[in-house]
Amino acid sequence: MALQSPTASGRRTELDSLRVLMVVGLVFFHSAMVFDARDDFYVKNAETTGATFVIAAAGVLWAMPMLFFVAGLGAWHSLRHRGTAGFVAERLRRIGVPLVFATVAIVPVPQWLRLRSDPAQQLSYLEFLPRFFRVHLDLSDFPFILQGDYFETGHLWFLVLLLTFSLLLAPLTHWVRAAAAAGRSGWTARLGERAAAYALRRRGATLLPALPLALFCALAGLEEEYAGWNRWAYLIFFLLGFVFTTDARFRSALRRDTRLVAAVGLAFFLIGAPMMLAAGDGAFTDLTPFAMAGRFLYGAAGWCWLTAILGLLDRPRPPRPGPAREAGGRRAYLAEAVLPLYVLHQPIVVAVAYLVVRWDAPIPVKFLMIVAISLALIGTAYEFVVRRTRLTRFLFGMRPKP
């Protein structure tokens, strides 16, 4: 217990900064996809390169899993303060509303620009919209049950999964609360207590969650369209985030094991990445021993990289000079900006790339221009459109302005 931080139960402000950096990193990532030789991105430059795939591989290993893990942390705190019904209402308002709004108003833009890249398909945006919304139900692809020739959730697949996981979690926590009220939850409390005590007592215990993740990836396969992970692997990350925030001893164990999991994760990546590359097109889905072994190491490395980054960030820091209120204001500004920035980023990147790829310039110049112009437009749209009115704040999942 001596390893526990006195602020273990406080708000993890470093995670707010990390989420902002990851969303900004997505601007760089999707801008790079314009020049990737493998990926079928909405807009493609005439000249492509394979270097972007190697760079992107190191990011997809941990970035989206981190967002789901941190979302699990937030879900625990929300359930704790709001209860099950309040949690469901809050998730529907904060995730469901921007999901529906952006699907109608923003998501069609990249698909329209993809179509217009074909000289034979010069439809106006209003002419394209009826094609986009020509959909049918397909329960076999749950939770992405709306399908169509042009329809897609685009980058909002993250919100679809996050809302689905939250709604699946709510009945489970309601059952646990009901069992506790009836005095039947002794085994859950004992299980959590033993797991936390074991994690704190045994060095390397934080490596254990890598095993179910690795096995799931090896057997179920991976899905390239969901940032290189199986959609249900993200549920494991989400639940692990939920569990790890229930007891401060898990956090202490993560800090203690940082160097160990970083070394193990690097080894897994250096061994597993060449195996997946050697497996070729079947690396994500084939059930050959070689491909499955590569996916096993991929899943284990993803957990190790995630926990190593969390451990590195979770270190005591001296207080910064300057008014505390000003620092807190900056953190609050960034924390509430994450979801709107995420919703806005991809359509803006695609629109900017659609124009920039026509320039007569080398790849590095085009890439930097796409990133710079996109970041400027995203920041401007958030500051002067999204956060200024009650309606736009509601549509983008933000809390009412104080």
C-alpha cells in the first residue's frame, strides 16, 4: 500500500492531455494515408510510398486501444456518480447525439469527395446525399447494422463501439449493484480485492491481461478497417480500463512495472511485426500457425505498449509556476475539446487533401501542408463555431456552457 499515490483517486489530468495529443496525432495519421501505397483512403496522391505503413504500424498498436482504455476509466467514474440510469442517459447525450448529428451532417463529405475523384462521377453534394442514405439493416455486422453502397460511419466507428460497450456495461453494473444491495455480492468484492492485492504484490502481474488479448487476436483475427484491431478486442481494453480504476493498487502496480512491460512489449513487437509482414495478405485473418503467432504477439505488444505509456505518464511532477486557475482552465478547455476535435478531424483532412494533391509538389511538402491547414481549420471550427452556442455544444456532445 506504500506504493499508492495520495492522489490516486483524483482526476488524471495527464490522460486529458494524452487524449488531445492522440486526436491531433490522427490528423497526422490520416494525412499520411493520402500517400500510402496500401491503404484505400478517400483521396490518394498520384505518387505514393510504403514508408507511411511502417510508421503507422507503431501508432495503431496502442493509440485506439488507449482511447478505449481511458474511456473505461471514465465509465467507472460516471457510473459511480450517476448510477446506471444516469450513466445511460449521459452516454446517449454525450455520444449518441454527436454520432447521429455527424453521420447526417459531416460523414458523407469524405465519401462524396472519393466519388468526385472519378472524373465520370461529378455529382453535386445534394445529388450525392440520397445515394449515401440509401441503407438497409444487416444485423450480421453488429453493431454496424446500417449498410449501403455508399453509407458508412467513417471515423465515427469509434463512437459506435464506445456507445455499444457503454450500453452493454450498464446492465452488468446494475446487476452487481442489485446483488450488493441484497447482500449477494461477496464473491465479486473478494475477487476484486484478491486481484488488486496480487497485482500489487507480484512484480510483472500487469502483464497478465496481455494473455486474453493475445489469444483473442490470434483466434478471432484482426480488422484493418478498425485501426488494425478486432472490434471486440476494444471491448477488452474498455473493460480493463473500467476494472483498473476501481482500486488504486492497480495503478501502483502499473507504475512499478513500467520498465518491465516496456521491454517485453518492444520484444513482442520486434518479433511479431516481421511475422505478420511475412504472412502477407492473410496476416489479419488466416488461421495458419505463422499468422496466428504474429497476431498473438501483436495483441500482447499492444497491451504492453499501452501500460508502459500509462506508467511513464503517471509520475509525480513539481507544481508549475503561475496561477493554478489558469492551468486548470487550460486543462478543462482541452478536456472538453477532445470529442468535437475527433468528430471534425477526418472530413476536414479529406477536404484539404482533395485540393492539395492537385499541387505540383513533393510528398513531404504536400503532407505538411495538409497537416498545417487541417489543424488550423479544425481549431478554428471548434473555437468559433462548436463551443460558442448552446445548440452546437449539444450537437457535439459537450456539456452546457457554465
